[in-house]
Amino acid sequence: MRIRQNFAADTRSRRSPGILMETPTFGVLPAGAESALMLLMSWTVPGLSEEMEANAESIAGALTVGF
């Protein structure tokens, strides 16, 4: 499961725009587990949203958990 949130951070000064923090959160339920793990990623890199989202999904999809 994936949840995507965008947060507007405070501006550094009145003249500069605020920073947008993009934060996808992934819920991962390992096989045989009773509880899920949450994988939270965030970035503030403007103009790279699609690439960063693709990388985040790739990392979440490749995640393995051993008990």
C-alpha cells in the first residue's frame, strides 16, 4: 500500500518561496508476519518528482524482510 503526502515547509525568508517536501509512505506486510512495516521516504528536490517516485517504488518493491 502506498500513501503520498506533500507538505509545504516554512519559507526561509519572505522573499523566497517555501519548500515542498514530498513524502510517500509504503506499508509492507512480510509473508508470515502479523504486523506490517512502514517505509517512509521524503525529499525536497524540485523538478525530480517522477524520478524520485519511481526510485522509491523500486526500493519498496525490492524490500525483503527476514525473521
